Amino acid sequence: MNLVNAQEIINTFNLLNESKLNYILLRNIDNELPSNLIVGKDIDILVHKKDEKEFMSFFNTHKYQKIKHPHENNIFLYGVNKFQFIHNQSNSILFDLNFQIAVRSLDAGQWIPLDQMIQESAWENRRFEKVNDKFGYWTLSYNDEFITLIARSIFDKREFQQGYINRINELYSNIDIDDVVEKLNMVFFKFTPYLLEMIKDKDFDNIINKYLTFKEY
């Protein structure tokens, strides 16, 4: 199993941070970054569509090239822009640029955005995660990370993988429950209290089936 060189990842994020470009690392499951990222696995970052040219200029300067994205022929609805792969062949780092926080719909798998409240909160409440003296990155608030990991597990992955479960459990003690409930209501509506109760009880195995068969709307 080949891993991306950790120092290359550290250097790249240091350059991003110094550039003052606004980005958000959407997740770092199992603390893949900086030392445990498998070659070929992408790093998901959120950027503003209006800043696309600046990001492309930054990546071009540092020898990244745009390559074909596996989802480029998918259907994107309600203002979701297509994802973009940016790859550096010399250091094997692959970025997946997201312009909105999007999930797959449960019908035909189209990409749709999470509620606007969540989109705005992602930027308003982002935080800087300082891993150590050499490595840090901008990421989602605890509340927004908690919500997006749940949504991704249900809509995109159709399962709660162990890395996601570990992180959701870790975040649970740090969230503002009132804020989380308000935002989850925009995604899961009347299923929200049941969802949170199952997460509290660590009953992850049954969440998706319960949601798909929920009839109390």
C-alpha cells in the first residue's frame, strides 16, 4: 500500500494557508492527513465557485493539472457545480474541488445541495484545526461536520462506515444540539429526533433502514 508523502501534504496545506485563499477541508476520516493518505485517494475541499480562477492559478503554479473526474457525467441539480479533480503527478496529491456541500438524492442519485443554511454556516463558522506545529487546515465547525458526515453516510455511502461512526461519536460531545437540530430539520425533517436518538444510542446499523421506511411525515 503506497502512501502519499506526508511532508508533501504538509507543504501543500502550508502553501494554501499562506495564499489566504478560502477553502474548507470537508473531512479527515481516520486522520488520513497528513501521514496516512493512500496514493489515488482524493482530498475533498470546499471552495467558492467565484474563487475558482484563483484556485486554478494557485494549483497551476504548483504543478497541478485538471484531470477527468469519475462523476463528471452525473446529473447535478439545483445549482450544484460539477466537481473537479486537480492532480500533481510529481507528489501524487489529488484534490477534489467541491463548490457546494452536495449529496446524492435517494431516487436516481443526482447531486443536490444541502440546505442553504448549512452552506452559509460552513463558511461563517469554519475553524482552523491545528494538528501540530507543522500542520493545520481550515475545516468545518463541529456542528456542520457532524451534520455532513451523517448526510454523506445516508445519501452517498448508504452505510455508516466505521471511520465515520468513530468521528460522529467523537463530535457528539462537542456539538450545540439546538443548532444541529435546526439544521438537521432542513434535511431530515420529522425524522430528526429519531435520528439523533439512534446516534446517541450508537444504533448506526439501523439508521438508514429506519429513515428509508419512515412514514410519519
